[in-house]
Amino acid sequence: MMDGIVRGMLQPGVQVTKGLKIGDIDARAKQEHCRTISDKARAIGGGVLDAVCSYEKSRGKYALILLAAGQSVRFGSDKLKAVVEGEAMYESAISRFEAFQGFKSYVVTGKEEITLSAESAGCTVVCNKEPEKGISLSVKLGLTKAIEDADENGTPLQGVLFSVCDQPRLKKSTIQRIINTAFHNPGKIVCAGEGTRNGNPVLWDKRFFDKLLELDGDIGGKKILKENFRVENHCLYS
């Protein structure tokens, strides 16, 4: 048994299921609390307000780029088309981008099937006809197109998030939190990771664009990330 005042009861007529919580017991037992907003509700409301405001301020200032031109040499077959939980990996990657309508999305590929899927999802396709030149070419092609589009629209980019296809269990919420972290930490590199291990997706601040455009061969941004890990003290989100 627990003493207190019942608060937050559902209104009469609301359909419920077995085991559903329909109210709270406030152990402070102060009747005036029944007529005020709870601390929990204020915290939740404040969090939602912060998220909405951050989204409005950041929309259009970041671009999302999916790298989908790899040859999958080590995999032995086309890894991008490998099916995980009933969906090809490139399809799940593209569908994640659909959730971010406030940001311009790009898919760098040279494959017709992926091109059609990306276009149907509203992404801008950047063609890479020379995937054998390595991932650096895809990075440069995608970044160059994103910068050109942003400048043409009069909204210079604050940063660009690069993602890859072979992360079928990557959550949309992880991408959103990376964007939010970058927005509140301008000038930093923000990436997913665990402990001191960093990985994809990676969001690069605009001041690293020149370095990314200088990449060559089958070397992505890991080199730059490693060089700036301690110097830039970039945010590592896990």
C-alpha cells in the first residue's frame, strides 16, 4: 500500500488496455498539486519546446549525404543490396533520411536501382561513375553538390552529415541527436560512437569542408577525424 493523492487520471470514456497506467500517486499528498502542472510535465514540455526550437533554427543549415557507391569487394557480393530484416540495406538507409524533411538529402551512387529508390524518396542523387577511385570521390561529389545547392538557395551550410548503408539498425533518433549536438556545439565534429571508438554517421562542421575536399583514394574522413580527435575535442556521442 502507498499513501498519497491520485493525479493525472485519464478522462472518463478513454479506451484502455489491461496493464495500462491510468494515473499517478503523489506521495506528497498536497491537494494544491492537483490543480497545478507537475514537475515531470514541465520537464517534458520544456524538452519538447527545446527540441522544436532547435529544429526550427537548424533546418536548412545541415545536409545529409548517404554514401552508396561502394563496390563491396571484401564482402564478395553487393553488400548494399543485402537483405536485413526483410529490407535491403540501401532501402533502410534511404528510408531513414525521409524522416528529416527539414534538411536536404543526397545519395551518392552509380547504381540504377539505388538511384530510383532515392529519387522516389525525394533525395537528390549525385552520380558516381568511378567508384573504383574509392570513397573519397563519393565524399567530394556529395559535399560539392550540397555546398553548391546551399549557396544557390542563399542558405550556406553549417555542416554536413555523412552516413553509410551498412548500418541497418541505425536509429533515426541517433541521427537527430547528432544534428542537435552539432547545432549546440558549432565548429565541432560530431559522430556516433562508443567510449573512445568513433564511427558513422559523422557530422562535419563547415570549417572542415576544405579538408574533406582534399581527400584522395579509398580514404574517407577517418584520417581527419583521427588528426582532430584531441585537438578539436569534438563531441563523441554514444
